[in-house]
Amino acid sequence: MVSTATISPLDAARNLVPMILSCADQIEADRGLPQPLFDALADAGLFRLALPRSLGEAEIDLPTYVRILEAIGKADASTGWIVNQCAIFATYAARIPRDIARLIWIDTPRSVVANTPLPTAQAIVVPGGYRVTGRQGFSTGCRHAAWLAARAQILENGQLRMQDGQPEQLYLFVPAAQAELLDTWHVRGMRGTGTYHFAVSDVYVPAARTVLQTGAPLLDTGPLYQIPRTLLFGSGDAAVALGVARACFDAFYELASAKTPRAMQATLRDQPMIQAAVGQSEANLRSGKAFLTEAVGELWSEAVSTGAVTQERRAVLRLAVVHSIRLAVQIVDTLYNAAGVTAIYEGNPLQRHFQDIHVITQHLQARLAHYELVGQHWLGLNIDLTRP
């Protein structure tokens, strides 16, 4: 394992860009990260960026984190997505005892935890812990995970255990060897995330190796952990989307100087309609990035200075996340359409960018309903800006 102690996390990510680019076709074909690339990402500390300083890790600031995700996402969207999902889920380490956090994320070399977004498992209370069973969906990064975080509702004495009037939900950390990966990830975009389902069957998990899905008290109270986890995930997702849009520009510029469309006399770059589309798209990309950068910076400054984040700052970042993703989609669609038939082939990077960005739009962070949510906030309605 190569030490990266003298290299900033951003430089470490940038140093890996050539390797990520060289693996792009294999990532797509294999529907997952090649083992050497995963190892390099892990050795660079990119899956541990959000772990607490109390564990000897980076506990990174959010503005730098967003820049890292954009750089990785520009090289390959799936790689950026895996890094984001695994790194931000690791913020749960701030809410569990340090010896357990160390066991899960530190003691096993290159350890990452893959999780699931829905409580489709059931955990039965037994002496000392739980026995968990269920099929779990959408587990990004599970093919390389040392641990899988099963999300379950709790059965105690045959009844659902309640928390604040709702069924209690726990994440239960299961060694990957005790779970079965289910090859369900057959998709047309973001193929390399390898977002399989997994199943666990009557696996015993000690109570110490669990954490409440919501409401677990913070043991590490730095500014990163004051920010709702959904906004941390969203910031990284938006950065990846902006990276995809920038990569789409790079691919289109190369094409535009070489292609003369059929029945036309000028190359793509010499056509006024294309020039206008590029100019408008560049404005959209810079606007989306500026908005996300500003929103992240303001929220981070508030978290650092006050130890908390207000509803106002949450609303602004929620809006910046969804708007950045939606602008990225517009950019990719514009350039894809401008490229003509050339872009439809699997070997053209524009095709992969098009497929990837449209899978990103299906994620909860890109929901158009978020515009309504923040609109309700500014209209004075009482809403929950920690929800997805």
C-alpha cells in the first residue's frame, strides 16, 4: 500500500484520473471497477475522506470534497458515484463507538461499506443482538465491500419496535462473506457502479455493530457531521453530474473540429447554430458549478462557525444540487443532439455520457419535486429539509 500522507486528497484524486480513463471501457463492460483501480482508489484514501479525525482520517471539508468528486466524475461517472456512496456512508462512523468504527473501516485493509437505501430487511431481537434476514436493493460498491449495511425494521417479541412514533430502523453491519450478492444490475447507464442487490439470511449481528438509521447521537461533532447526510450525498452526486457535462464538452469539441455532417458544407464547429448551442451550454455549466460551489461554501462556513446548519442554508444547497444535475442533463442532451448519428454508437464517449447522465436523473437527488420543496420553504411553509 502506497502512503499518500504528503499528498492532498484533491491531488491524489487528480493523480488517478489517467488510470480511471484507461479503465473506462473495462468499467463499462464489467459493470464494476477493475480490482487494480479499486485498490488504487482505496490506497489513495478516497473512500475514507469523510471518516473522523479521531480515527486518524481526513474528516474532509465539504468544498474540497465536491471538487474531488467533480474531478473523478469527469473521468468516469460510475467511479465518482461509487466513491461518493461509500465515502459519505462512512460518516456513520461519527455515530458509533470508535472501536467498532475502527473494526469496520480501518482494521481491514481497503475496507468499504456498501449499504442499501430501503428497510427491506427484518431484524429479530435475540440475546446480545439481532438476527437479520432480507433482500436489499441498490447497493453501490457492494462488489468490493468488506461489509454490507443491511437496513432493517426491528421485531421484538413479535412486534415492530417503534422510534418517535415510527417503526425503528437500524443499519446492521454484516461481513460481506455472510451475504449473497444478487446480479441485478443490468442497465444502460452508470453500469460501472455495480449496484447489485444483496440478501442476508438469519445472520447474527451483535448490538454493538448496529446504528440507528436516524437519530443516533454524534460522538464526533465536527462540522461535516452537522450536515444532513442526504445533502452530503447530494453534493457529491451533483459534482459527478457536472463532471460528466464537462467530459461531454471535451468529447464534443474533438468531434466538432473533424465532422462535416452529411449534406452540409461546413464542419460542426463552423455552424452558427452549433456555436450558439455551445455558448449557451457553457454558460449553463459555469452557472451550475458556481451555484453549487456557492451553496456548499456558505453551508460549510455556517457549520464551521456555529456548529449547526440552518433551514435556509439547507434549502439553498438542496436547490443547488437538483439544479446543477438538471443543468448537466440539458448540456449533455444539447451536445448529444448536435453530434448527430455519430453519438449513437457504443464506442463514442458521448453515448456513455448520455446514458450515464440520464440514469443520474432517476436518482432521488435529481427529483424535480425538490424545486417544490424549497419553494414551500421560501413561501413560509413548515417542511423537513433533511428528507431525501
